[in-house]
Amino acid sequence: MKLNLLSCDAPRPDKRAISKCISEIATNIDGSLATEFTDILLEGDAVEIEIDGKTTSSAFRSLRKLDIDYEVLD
């Protein structure tokens, strides 16, 4: 399943927590790429990731906890 991470609405976003979350939920993304995606997301641009279908509910919960807005692409 593909997700488009749109923005982070947290007043003080935790870069390390967001990067860790992206690397844990996304398939084929390592820590350095997750850090790069985090920087892109916090600058205001959308990021597209792919997650495993088995972990969608926990991925959605993790993103909501970090105040990350997302949309499901497919």
C-alpha cells in the first residue's frame, strides 16, 4: 500500500522520532533515507512511501501519534 505523507502539524516535531517511524513502517527504506524524507516532509513537501499491508493499522496509528497527515494512494 502506498501512502503520501503530506505534512506534520506538530508544534515541535521530533525529527528523530519521525525518521525512526518512517524507517520502521516503510518497506525498502533505511535510516539515512528516512532522515532525508523527514527533512523533506518538515520543509513542507509531500513524501511517498510504501508500507506492508500487514502493518497498516499500526502504521496509521504511529503517523497520527506524530501528527503527520497522510493520504492513501492505493
